[in-house]
Amino acid sequence: MGMGGHLMWTAVARNIRKHKGQTCLALENYNFCMSDILKNNPNFSFNGDFHLDFSLPETNYIKKDGERIEFSCPGKHAIEYALDFYGIKNDIDLKCEIYLTEEEKFNSNLIKNLLPKKYACIEPHSKTSWMQSRMYSFQKYQNVVNSLKDKINFVQIGSPESKKLDNVIYTNGDLTFRETHKILEGASFLLSTEGGLVHLANSANAKSFVIYTSYQFPEMTMYPENRCIDISLYRDEILGYKSHRLYLDEVEKHDESIIIDLIKEEI
């Protein structure tokens, strides 16, 4: 499970404590979950009364892994799906959480204090180690930046050594994933495909413009504050496929001016 998945489980733990008054013992694959995402989180404890197993099939939004994934909760948010198993069906906070250490806050502020007063974050790359189904065109991201650079400053975030966009402030490699929380906290918005940074932005109370392909239904990970950019053309045919030639086709056919116009409404 990636960092985005672990972030969604922080929202599950938040709601369990809210409704049941219990802290959670985080488990994954028959062991303690030691994810950095959970560091400092008061809703988790090694003495937690509520055993929260991230790999339990009944709570996982992925029903079957493989070349083509089967989803358990089409049309429902993954956080709500997990909580439903535990009898929590109403008054749910779709809110991920990160609790930074003082050292992480200090490191983050060293970079944040160098940024302009108003900026937006952008991540033009998608993690491809597990799938190639959530990518968007690097050149189209560049076109978005070029069209809006006189209206707002863009700060590129993400993995170290990722290809740099022109006309952006490049911070890749300056901060850890957790520390990037502070950068998102000060951003007007994030532009990215669906992935870990979108969940991190939610934890930082930052709005996201989220690009969804035919790989999944937006409802599964969409937060109320976000704007959905659904570029899917072939969801009936390729839903769940980790790789398929039609993903490239729908990206090529998508008109990035739609993204530009949506962002103009925000700024």
C-alpha cells in the first residue's frame, strides 16, 4: 500500500475515535504497520484498543489485484466503504491527517518562506511502479502553466529528480513527502492526477484539481472540496486495467484548455 492509501486510513482512524472513542492499533499484512504516514498521529497507538487491519479484504476498496483490478466500492468513497464495515455510516469526516514533528515543520518552513505569497502546487508526474494508468501529458501540464503563469506562481512538488516544468519553482527533492504538507498548506490549490499528493493536500486543507482517467471512478477517492477533471473515454472497457493503450488515447484527445478554464475560475 502506498502513502495515499495510508493517508486514507488516517481518516478511517479519525472517524473511529470520533464515533467509538477508541485509538487504533494499525496492522497490515499480519504485522504492525510502521508507515511514516502514521507518525505522531494521536489516533494510533501500539496500545490501541481498536485493531484496524489495513489489509482486511472486507474493508479494502481493491477486491482483486492483478493486471486488471476489481474494485469493491464503485460509486462510494474508499473511506466510507471501510467505515461501513465497522458500523459507521453517518457523520463521516472525509479528512486525512498528517502530524508533523517540530523538525519537519522547521525543514518545511525553510522552503515555504522562500516561496511567493500566492502560489499553486503542481505535480506533472504519476507514480508508475505499480501502474501506468493515471498519467497525464507532461506537455499539456506545461501548456497549463504557460497559460496561467502571469496570473499565479506554480510550485512543482513530487519525487526527487523528476523532469522539471518550465516557468515553475522547482522544489522536488527539497522536502520529504510528509514535509510537503506545509507547502500544500499554503497553496491556493494543487493540480495533479489522482494519487498520494491529492490525499496529502486534503490533510493540509488544500483544494485540488484532480485528473481522473478511465482507470477508476472518481467517487472512490474524491473529496468534497476538490474539482474533478474526468478525462475518461473508455471506462466501460478498461476500468481497473493497470496498463492499456487506450489510456494514452484519452490523454491525447483531452483538451487541456478545460483545465485552464476551471483554474481561471478559482484564481
